[in-house]
Amino acid sequence: MKKIISIAVILLCTTQLVGQSLDSLFLHPPPSARPWVFWYWLNAAVSREGIKADLQAMKEAGIGGAYLMTIKGKTDPPLIDPPVEQLTPQWWDIVHYAMKEADSLGLQIGMHVSDGFALAGGPWITPELSMQKVVWTISSPKDTLPQPETNEGYYKDIAVLAYPSPLYTDATPVVTSSNGDAHYLATPGNKETFKSMIPCWVQYAYEKPFTCRSIIIHTNGNNYQAHRLGIAVSDDGVNFRPAGKMESPRHGWQDTDADVTYSIPATTARYFRFLYDNAGSEPGAEDLDAAKWKQSLKVAGITLSPLPRIHQYEGKTGAVWRISQPAILPDSLCIPLDKIIDITNKMEANGALHWKAPAGNWTVIRIGHTSTGHTNATGGAGKGL
């Protein structure tokens, strides 16, 4: 169907241009060939005089239309007096004026889906209507289950599940690096950042062989290189063998408040090395804006876990705007579906659980959803979830 429509459009455009020479079309291009521009109204500093001057300049330059985006609110002090803040009666009046003025000049105007240019949102979006993410708490069977993370005062339960607690062995590594101190990278909640602008490695050494099934990268910011590390393992700390490479999910806006989790085939070794090489990621080569300007590795933590996890689940739960890669098949430590018990109807709204666990060790996961808390941050007076 799409091909048929595309062919029809091409034929229509071709028909309209029949009989005109290439020279004539180049010197006098049709209206459909005119470029459009982004038209930013910044910091509530917009006036009728400025709008008229902008549109007349667009017309004289051969511009066909403008894509209107209002960005940020008034400064202190305002750049103009009075400022025209988004969504106020004065703002709607001046938008109407811009549309009429553009129409009189034969220009077209499009508007972004919301103020702030980055994301769709506004003050009319209530927490329950905002972007949601799946959240959970994991505990042993208790009289009252802890409530998962809650943003904007909104949370709703999805399900409560119980499963046999997996048996695994965890361990604390000694962390070293070829490029400075890195011992803090294995410390939970660490805020210090390990940085390198040259190729280097970070090594996790265990006293006994350790089986790793998932790796979590913490960045405290936006750093594409931290998610392109190679992995090498060794049994003696001298002879290393390659064990794969982490491939970053495609990042979007406002995704620096979540880690990236990688699932790997169960790998047993005493030494795990993470290899950073900036080759192939020179400025301008990345698909992530923040990586285009300066090549460097910045990482706040690397967590190796014996537990299997869903590959790049942060994007799959809706926590952040990412295009996650398909899951890697887990190993036998994962809990079979037929061993999971749905006990949703055993929990009251306040979290009180009325369930007697079968013999053995059991884990209970309470799953729900809440607002991501993300806003169209540069929306000024039009800012909202």
C-alpha cells in the first residue's frame, strides 16, 4: 500500500513539472521545493515586530515555511518587557498573529507537538496520564510488602509474584586499572567518576572463580563510550581470552537517570577486564549527541552479578527512551514459568500480604508502575509531565 501511494505522489509531482526544462526549474523552483526552517521563540522574548521581521526575511530568502517551537521561559530580568510566556492569553494572541502574517506572505507554519522542543508534555498532563515505567520491590514473604518506587505521588500495582529463591554465590572483587585508581567502581552508590581519554582497561579480580551472568554500567550522565566496552577474562591474570563486547542501546533524550544492564552468557573466571578503545568513535561518528563533541570514557560503576537479568531492561520497562536490543537466552539459573506463583489476590491495597509460603526459601516481587517524572524540561510556562 505504501509503495502504491509513493508512486502516485511521484506521478503527480512529475505531471506538474512536465514541459519545464531543468534550467527553468532550477532558476524558478516550484513551491514544493522551498526549504523549511526551525523557528525558535526563546525565553518568552517574542513580539509582533520581531515576528513580522522574521517572516518577511524568510519570504525574501525563498523559505517555504517555518516549524514553530517555543523554548524556555522568561529570564530574570526578562529579555523584553512584557515577556510573552507559553500558553498565556498573550501568547495565544501572538501565535494567532504569526499565523495570519505568514498566510498573508504565502508562508506555511507548523507547530511542535508541545512547548520545549524535546518531548511532548505540558501542565495538563496528570501523573497517571504521564509516561509510565514499571517498578518493583523484591523481598522475602512478609506481612507487609514494601511499595516500589513512586514518582509524582502516583503508583499502581500490576501483580505480585512468588518464586523459589535462586541459589548463587556472590563475591567482592579487587578493582584496578591501567589508567589510575578505580577501586571505587565496585562500591554501591558511588558518585565518583573514572575518566580516561586514552585506551585503557579496568580489571575486576576475584579470590576464587566467579560466575557472571549480568553486568550493570553506571555513568551518572550521558557517555556513549561507557557502553561500548570489550570484555576479556582470565583464570590466572596473565592469559586473557575475549568474552564479547557490550553494545549500547540507541539512546534518546533524558535517559541519564538510568543504568544500562547487559545480560551475558554465564562466564566463569577469576579476572574480568573491561577494555576501552576510542577508535571508531571519533566526534561526529556516534548516533548519540553527547558523544559527538568529546571522546572520553566516563563511568561511575561497573557491577558484575551472578544473577541473570533481562538484557537492557531499562528501555523495555519504559524507564527511559532507548531502543533496547533483543534479550540474550538465559541459563538454568532463571526461574521456570511453572515455578512462579501469582499471589496478586493475596495482597491488600496497603501491601498487607496473606499468603503462607510452601516449604523452602521463597522470593516475592511486587510489581507496579509509576510516572517516569520526565518533563518537557525546556518548556518554560508550558512545562509539565
